[in-house]
Amino acid sequence: MKNFHSHPLLRGALILTCTGVVGRLIGFFYRIFLSGLIGAEGLGIYQLIFPVYALCISLCTAGIQIAISRFTASNTAVGNQKGALESLQTGMTCSLLFSLVCFLFLRLFAHPIALFILQESRCEELLKIVSFAIPFAAIHSCISGYYLGLKQTGIPAISQFLEQIVRVVATWLLWQICTEKGIVFTPAFITASIVIEEVISCLFCILALLLKTGSSHLLSFRSFFSFRRHGREILTLSAPITLNHVILNLLQSVEALCIPGRLRLHGLTSSESLSVYGVLSGMTLPLLLFPSAITMSLSSMLLPAISEAQASGNQKRISETIQKTVSGCLVLGIFCTGLFFFFGKDLGMLLFKSNLCGSFLLTLSFVCPFLYLSGTLASILNGLGKTSSVFWGNLTALSVRIAFLFFLIPIFGIRGFLWGFLVSQLLLVFLHFRSLKKEADFELDAFCLFLKPAAAVLISYGICCALHALFSGLPEILRLIGKIGVYGIFYLFFLILWRVFPLSSKPS
């Protein structure tokens, strides 16, 4: 316990993991609520605006947040708290200026973006509404970057949790008001909840920062001119990072926005294509990515740990960290492959009343080990300073997905995208592994990390089927929970029995 409290990385990882899991749970049930309110087509329209919104956020905050974290950490290390605050002020000034440009751009060009890029005129109103969230998201992101630079994850974690709570409560209140007044509840009201959540989380971060620093002038216009001293270094560091994020977001946006159009070429109507897109992006992928709350929290803390080990020349520590994190991701991913393959259809019907969601989960279940592993490998490579390798790997994988999208969806329908998603994740993990092998010496036991967990999955599911009679009299939801519980318990039992878990640096 003493070691835990004295180790900021372990403490930070635990805080982020707990917050991430709780946030994912809230967001998961929120999507179930949304699917009942606006249906698959409405969810598809709502999801269409997120590539544009994510692109604007990347332009305003992606590189600047990282720059603030790095300069805050370096200034704090030498006891220069004033320099850390000035870095925050400068970064926030730059981010706010960029966010105002994005805000005006969306307000002025919402109509052509909706009509010609999103190819859905109903998105125009949503884009105009969500534009108000961008400046608040910029401030929120900068302050979170400052706290992460201090290795204090409490405020970012609480603000992330607060976002989820406010979004759910705001949507529910708006729905209640619409119901009482007889107004049709549309995706526009859900988009408004995004603005509300960003405003509240931004105000929370500002208040927390003022209480911490006691600097009432921190956000005054006079303090914003500190960018004259620090602006160049902030922009120099953030520019390449922002460029990488923007290019990748552009490709992801192209991918997301083209899916409904390519489905129409396959023969689906506009309504049907939006419904399929809504099921995929609003139901299936969030459920598939739910376990990644654990690996994402781990990844966020891996970067400084790997960087520190590299700086001290501790190659043994780098190798052990790679072995343990890769092993953990594979064990979790193989478990989730079995979970979604054997129980995916039941989960889709029970949670979303959608056979299509269950079918997607079954097909994509095999991608889980590689999906969770790719983010961890990217974080390790970033920690080793190989950001260009991560960028080119992501670029290659996205290009493959887009190729599948353009050439196979018109022929095979949405299955063409699912196949492309599987192939691209396999390729991405291969490319990251190849880059990592050039930088670090580590070994993985394929028998221990693939065959033993796979055998545990099959035997655990077999035991679950053998005990089927125990759950036959229970309600549907309790029956499914019971089956998944038995599957999970026996999977863990066999991992421990076969010495796969707990993991050691030398796989057995």
C-alpha cells in the first residue's frame, strides 16, 4: 500500500481506469436510452456530426494539450510553478483562438457541410448547435493537460465523469420537457446536451484551477499576453502533433461519412443506410470498445513510464513492461472474443433490441485482441519517441479500411466494412510490433498467451453450456448475466491454474 501511494503512475492509472470504466458504463446505458428515444436512424444522423466535431477538437486541442503537459512537467521538475502556469495561459490562449475560428466556420458553413459532405441536410442544425461546445472543450482540454503534466489525474478524471453525468441528466430533462409540451424529441436536443456537458465540465476545471493556484488573474485578458514569451515554443511543439491528429481524423471522417453513401450504392435506401450506420457506430462499436477502458488507462500511463526507463537506459525495465502489458491485453482480448462470439447475439437483442447489432458483434469479436493491443503498442512506441512509426502505422491501417469501404461495400454491403476493420487491425498490430522489435528486445510465449487463453475460453463456455439448466427459470437478463458470470469465473480459474495469470515477466 505504501508503494502504491508513493507511485504516481500506479495511482494515476487506477484513477483513470476506475473513472473510465464507470464513464463507459454510464455512456453505454445512455446509448441504450438514446436508441429507444430516436431509433437507429436518428442515432445514425446524430453520429454523422461527430467526425466533423472531432476534427475541430483536434485542430484546437490535440497538440496543444500535449505541449501544455510536457512544459508543465518540465517546469515543475525544476520548481518553476510560474513557468508552468504561463505555459497553460499561452496554450489556452492559442487553443481559444483556434476554437473561435472553428466555431465561426461551423456556424457559417453548416449548410454546405451537411448537404455536400455529410449528405444529410438534417445535420445542419446539429452542427450549428455543437459549434457552441468547441471553445468550452478547448479550455477544458488545456486545464486537463496542465493537471496531467503535474501527474495529478484527479481533476481530469472527475471532469470526465462529470461530463457523462451531465450529458445523461441534460438529455433526460430535455426529454421530459419535450414530453410535457408535446414536442417531438429529435437528435438536436441530444446535441444540445453535449454543449451543456462541456460548459459544466469547463466551469468545474476553471474553479478547481483557481482554488489550486489562487490566481484570480489566471484567465484575465492581461494574462493571455504571456504567449509573447511562450507562444513559439508551444506552437512549435504542438504543430506536428496536431498535424498528425488532423490527418488521421480526416481519414477517419472520410471513412465514417462514406459508409452511408456506399451502402446506398449497395441498394439500401437512405433511411436503411442511416439505420445500419447507427447500429454499427452507436451500438456495436461502443459495446466492442467498452473493455478498452482498462487498456486506454494503462496506455495513458505507459508513455511517461517508458520514456523514464529509456532516459535512464533501463532496457530490462522496458522489456518487462512490454511483456506484461502485451500479455495483459491479449488475455483480456481473447476473453472478449469469446464473450462477443458466444453471447453477442443475446447482448444485441437484450440491450438494443437489434439482431443486426448481435450479428456485427459476432463478426467483429475476433478483432478484440488486436483492437485492445494496438493502442497499448502505440503508447509504448510514443514513449520511445517513435511517433512517426505510430503515425505511419495508423495511416496505413486507415487507408486499408477506406479501400475496403470504397470497393467492397457496394458489392458485399456492410460486411465489406467489417472485413476491412478486421484486416486493418491485424495489419496495424503487425506494423507496431515490427517497429517495436527494432527498439526493444523482448520475447512472448505464443503457447502461453494465445493457446492457453483460447483453450480456457472454449472449456469455460462448455461448462457454461453444461450448467444451462441452472439458469433456465430466470428472467432473460439474469440468465445472460449468470451465463457470462460462469464463463468469466472459469476463464479466470483456468488462467490461474495454467499460470497464465497472474502474469510474470517470463511466461510459463
